[in-house]
Amino acid sequence: MNSTAIYQDDHTIIEKINGQEVLMSPRPATRHSRAAGRIYGIFFQFLRKKRCEAFFEHEVHLDNENVFVPDVLIICDKNKIKANWIDGAPDLVVEVLSPSTTINDRGIKKDVYERSGVKEYWIVDPSAKSIEVHYLKDGRLVLDHVYMIFPPEEWERMTEEQRAAARLSVRVSLYDDLLVDVREVFEDIDG
């Protein structure tokens, strides 16, 4: 399969979604880059010398009609790793929302990831300081939980029971001991 994602001089990426070329944001906002970079860094450090491997903004060929460049991904089947792209569904995909990509990330791309067999899909919203985690169950990507940072004034109004229920660490389904602290992901990121 030939590469179809196009990287232009201004770092614009064109993805292929259901056979249509879709222009991605030329330059992500700083908060987008910080959130994606921090998640990648956590994955990279944890996965060193393990079976799975983390990638940052790497081209993924899901099929002939869909070539995406997710912000972060994890691959556990080394046979899918080609010289210039990933051939097949990643085990975990992270998409960090930008104003121009939100509709696709929550809609059509989520549907394609689901159809392709992605086991875990994260939608990261730097504005809301939240991570939505979806797991593949019976062929559907189902929302499991939304992890988020609460503003201090809201945290103070919460009961002890509500605070205890507010999960601040995301457990990656691939490894029981791989936890991502939401506070670390969104540290110093303005809303």
C-alpha cells in the first residue's frame, strides 16, 4: 500500500477519510502539542523494552479508503510496523481535539477506528481538560469513563463521595500498571 497522507512544507497534513482527502490543521495550538506530547512521553517511557510500542503523529493505513495520522498510538503487533507507516489498526489511539478536527474525531474517525478494530480510543480535550476513554466491546467503541480536572471552586463544592468517585488516573487497558495522571497531562495548560 502506498502512502497517501501528504505532508506539505507548512506541515499541513492531509488525511484520507472514507476515500476523501481531508485537510488537517497546519499547526496545532500549544496546548494541543503539550497534551499529546505528555501522553506520548508517558507511553514511551513505560513501554521501553516491552512488547508494545508508542508512536507520535505517525501515519496509519486502516484500509484503502482510510489513512489517518493520530496524535499518539500504541502498536503491539510488530508486523504492522512498516518503514513509513503502520499497516492496520493500532491497539490504542489518542486524538487530541482541535477546533477544526473535533467533528471528525468524535464522529467519522471514531466510526472508522471502531470498524477497524482499535481496542481503546481516547479523545483528549485540552479546553475541557478531559480524556474520554472508549473500549471496543462487541464491535463497538463504547464510552467507559470521562477523566477530567475539576476547577478548584467546583472541587471544593463536591462531597467527599463525589471526590472519591472522580478518577484522576487513566488505566491503559493493555497493561494493568500503566496509569496516566490527568493532572500531569494538563499541567500548565490553559482552558
